[in-house]
Amino acid sequence: MSLSPYFSSSSKVWESRDWIFGIEEAGYAGWEIVADGRYRFDNPETFREIREDLASTGLSATVHAPYSDLNLASLNYPIWRESVRQICTCIEKAAELTDRVTVHPGFVSPVGKLVPEKTWEMQKNALAEIGRFAADRGVLACLENMISIKEFLCRYPEELIGMTEDIEGIGITFDVGHANTNGMVASFLQYVPQFDHLHIHDNHGVQDEHLALGDGTIDWETVGRRIAAEYSGVVVVEGRSLEEAKRSLAAFGKWFV
């Protein structure tokens, strides 16, 4: 199958965009824009500059929607409403650049722990609204599996698939690094054909370290072989620096075949 490597760095959302020109030089085909910090799409000037910078390269793009201080599973309706609005605003602009936008699921608040079924309902309602909005604009909003923090939704494959199935405009982003913090890489790999977008980075199975491929404990030979056989499309390396991006791309070429 055909895999296209992109690079992304959430650690750089407060920095100038000069670093993105090194993505192409490092050998990547695209940039996944983390639309947060100084990269938010709801600032017209910022979005114009991002489009101009992207156009000056040969890079394609995908987008990661903002997630700071948002909660799509909030039982506080104004917070929930604003969270949905911000995701949809991002998708509106992202549609000019791509057909894939990654979205974080919500999390269980202290009050939400008392009524977990209501938390699930609010998350599903948010996805239904976001999905309709995305589909109308030719975008697939891909819900991502989360790291090992018990309050987060969608840490397990069955939960992620159950949350997203049969919702128009909603797909799945499988994050291998996130799965490793939960000891769930092998469990997620069973569902590779159902995934619409991929994020890869390494860690030691505890924290979301975003290390270069091969610097942690993930068995990339097994992961790469399975993904190369059963998935076709963009694979985003989420890293911390362009130096590590280069090392990750070399590892990608070795293992994802």
C-alpha cells in the first residue's frame, strides 16, 4: 500500500513558522498543522500567513484541530457549545487546505464521573454536529485515541470505534504513541483497516514523550509491517525537532515497508 510521510510538531505552536521550511528539506511530503497557539485558524492574519508559507513549499497539508481548554464531553453546556464551535471554525478554514482534520475527544470531569452515560452522550452529540459540519465541507473529522490519563475518553480501540461508528463525517486517527502509553498497540493494530489517519512517535510506555522512532519501546518493525500491509494514506510523524524528524524518516523508510 502507499504511505505518505508528513511531519508535525505541537511543541512549536508558539514559535515562528520558519521551521516548517525544513520539513520539505528533511524529505517529508507534507505538514500537519497544529491549529493552536500562534497557529490558530480563527485569526485571519495568521491563517493567511500559514497559507502563504505553505504555498511557498511543495508540501501538502493535514490539520490537527485546537484542543487546549476544550472539552467535547463537558456537562457544562456553555463550555461544550464553545468547544464544538471552535472545532467547526477550524474545520471551516481547514477545508481550504485538506480533507483530514484530527480532533481530540473530550474528558470526564469530576461531575461527569457521577453520570458517565451523560458524558458519553455529550461526546456523541458533539461528534454528530461536527461530523455534519465537516461532511458538508468535504472534510473527514478524525477522532484520535488518547494517552494514559484515566479521565480521557477513547483510550481503548473498542471505545474509539464505538464512539465514532455510523456518524457521518467522522473517522478515526490512530496514534501509535498514545496507544503505547496504555499498553494497547497490539490491540489497536487489529483494526488498522478501519483507520483513516495515522500519527506515529515513540515513548517508553508511560508518558507521551514524542520521541523519534526507535528511541522508545515501540516495536516498530511489527507496527510498520502491519500498517504498510493494511493502510494507505498519510502517516504523520509527530516530533519535537527537525533533527529528530530526519532520524524518524530514516526509521520510517526502514520499517514501514
